Amino acid sequence: MALSGQEAEKQGPAEPRPGREPESWWCLVSYLCFYGFMAQMRPGESFITPYLLGPDKNFTQKQVTNEITPVLSYSYLAVLVPVFLLTDYLRYKPVLLLQGLSYVSVWLLLLFGSSVLHMQLMELFFSVTMAARIAYSSYVFSLVPPAHYQRVAGYSRAAVLLGVFTSSVLGQLLVTVGRVPFSTLNYVSLAFLTFSLVLALFLRCPKRSLFFNRSVPAGASPSELDQMNPGPGQPTGGRPGPAAAWRDSALARVLRELGHNLRLPQLRLWSLWWVFNSTGYYLIVYYVHILWNMVNPTMDSTRVYNGGADAASTLLGAITSFAAGFVKIRWAVWAKLVIAAVTVVQAGLVFLMYRTDSIWLCYMAFVLFRGSYQFLVPIATFQIASSLSQELRALVFGVNTFLATVLKTIITLIVSDKRGLGLPVHSQFLVYFMYFLVLFVAYFFAALLVGLQHLRRGIHQPLPPAQELRSPVQEKAVQDGALGSLQPGARPLALEDGVEAAGPASPEQSQQPEAKA
């Protein structure tokens, strides 16, 4: 029988036994973080566009903009769901090896490919590496006890960010100070990626995963568990009918729980933000290097500062992500207004990138644009994840990512692809500006409606000074007055940041939400 949401979330690696086992899994986590750092060491990545447009490959800007880059969105949409399922079914390590092989294939095609078809295959392999990132972020949770999830998630994310930052800085120094040509830089990237592939060979393959490889209590077979814990439609000792089997299946249970949780307005809001804003964000990220080459079409490679811009944007993104955890507001009241404010800033920065002829202003606008997006990512992650079980968490994030990829693919097909409008990159950024402007108008009017509703109800209660990020369930309790008037027997709820908020005692509420990398 499928485990319930709370049982499934509690189920995890047993606490390590005294002796050498704690050292063992800490060594595994350290090795995985080192692998995550080395897998990001691609100093040539920031300079792929000038490399393709330069004398080494000599592709035209139209070919890169309207024929090569759009393939990334199409192929990512095609591989996202299969890789997501294979990640869990194959228990992470084979997908990490696939990612390493795909990275090596990307740089081999960059170095030795000579046609548009070769570069389109390069984008296909790059989309596989993007889809396989879920394997790294999920793998770490199979190595440690649940009590350490938050800490090791922070370690693994820090390793990735440090790797991206170091790679960008190294690439910029090699180009500007060392006067290394782009082709040599790609050979350096290939060497790093080959080394990371070798590291992946020595990763341990976990015995369990989230969906397909669930562990069961020792000494009990699945059939014994079914007899001991029959489902509501299954009599003890009997074989369930088709309807009862469907009701008791893991998929049906997950869908029922998902439908129940989607009633939470904050969950819907942040999921929609994830879909629409991440679509615009990645469209900017995909095409900004082409825009930089148009704004600064220099043939002197030492005056190309793409690596510095990527390093600065990564650093600012890490700072704003960290700062988001200290924002003290009632998200049920102010979330739409905060999203609207960030979105209008993003729209202004995209418009600046569209209008400016200064490469430095273009760099600065991109750095601020990326930092503003990363500021809301941990808030959205917390708001979505804290009210969901572990299976639903993975499912909702996967669905949100898939929907964003579908929307991004549709926009790419219409705006960028030569079979659609085939717009040049400058015109594309005008379209993206209008996209963010429409999002701002929608968020702003939604915020106005929320404000009017609260004024009509006469809700002017000040925010208690100790309340920071709260889950949608706790925010709903605030709105309903549950936190203002405690019932007998109520006890404090432990929040993720250690702040306590009062609420009725229940097994579901008393669980501390896990952090997502």
C-alpha cells in the first residue's frame, strides 16, 4: 500500500549509528560538493557567443539568434520529463554520468563542429545537462538523515554558486590578463569537464530514491504491509477491485493531496510567479550574450567582459538570495505588491538593455536583473515547499518548471525562430520588456484588490516583530485569526528559521518544513 504523505516524508535514511558511519556520510557529502564545484568549472561558457560569431566559427548573427539558440528551448522541453523520471528511477548517479558525458559532448562539438547542425546538436546536449541538474540537487538528500537536510542543502548550493563564480572569474582573467583565445579557453573547459566526469564515476549509487525506489521496514515484504495496513477500499486479506486499487494508488493519493493544497492562495500565487517570471528570466539569460555582442561588436577578445558580468551577477544573486531570508513582512498581505515592485524593476532593466549603446550599462542592467530575480526565488521556494509533503514538493516544482518551459518554447517559436517572426535580438528584448510590463500590471492590480479587501474588512493588525517567512498554511491561519486567539491545548509551531508562531497542535502543523536546495 502506498504510504501517506506524512509517513512518506518521515521515511528517510536511518540516523547514523555511532562509530564510522557519521564520518562516512559526511565524506560522501563533501565529495559530492567538490564534484558540484568542479562540474561548474566551464570558463569558456561566458564566451560561447563571441566564439561562434568570431573568426573561429564565423557563424552569422542571424544563424546564432534564429537557428541555433532556439533549439535549446525545444530540446529542453523534450528531455525535461524523461530525465526527471529517470533521475529517480536510476537513483541519481547514472543521470549525473549522463550529465558529465553531455557536457563533454557540448565542448567537443564547440571545438570540432563546423555547421549549424553541429551547433544545434550542441544545444541539444546542453539541454540534457540543464535537465540533469535535478539529479545533483536531489542526490544529496539520499545520503544524510532528514535532520541534516537544511544544512547539506546549503552546502551543495554554496558549492555550485562558488563554482559558477570561480569559473566566470577564471575565464575573464584568462581572456583579459592572459590574452587566451576563445578556442584555448574551450579546451580548458573540456579538461575541467572531463575531470568532473571522472569524479562522477566514483560517486556512490544510493539504495533509495523518492518515488520508484522506496525503502520498506526491515523484515516486512510489501504484501505483508498491505495486509497489515489495508486501504479504505481494500478489505483485510482480500484482493482490491480496480476502483479501490486506483483510490489507494500513490498517484491517486498524490493527486488528491495536490488538489487540496491548490486551494491555498499563496501556493497558487507563487506557482504562477514561478511559471511566468522564470520564463522571462531564462529568455533574457539565453539571448543576453547575443545582445552584448551587438552592443559591443569588438574583434579584440581581451575587451570582452562577459565572464566578469556573469561573475558579478552570480555574486549578487547569492547575496540577494541570502538577504531574502531576513525580510520581515506578512506575505499573505504584501506578496503581490512585492512581486509587482520587483517585476517593474525587471521591466525597466530589460528596457535599459534594449535602449542603451553602452556595454557597461548593459552589463550592469543584467547584473541587477539577475539579482532581483534571485531575491524572490528562495521566498517562492519556501512558500511553495513549506505546505507540501516531500512527494508533492517534487511534483509541484517539476510541474511549474515544465509549464514554464512550455511557455518559453511557445514564445521562442513565435519571436525567435526563423519559422516564426525571426526577430533580431534587439527587437526580441523589446518584446521581453512588454512581457514583464504586462506581468507588472497584472500583479499591481491584484495587489490593489488585496489592499481594498483588507481595508473593507478593517484588518489593521500590526505584524508581530518575530514573524518572518511563513508557510501558506500559517499565513491563512493569520488571516483567519487563528494565531490571534489560541485555543486550549495549543502549542507553538517551529518555523524553519527558528522563530515560533502559535497555532493549534496537530501532527501536520508541528512538522518543521524542509529546505530545498
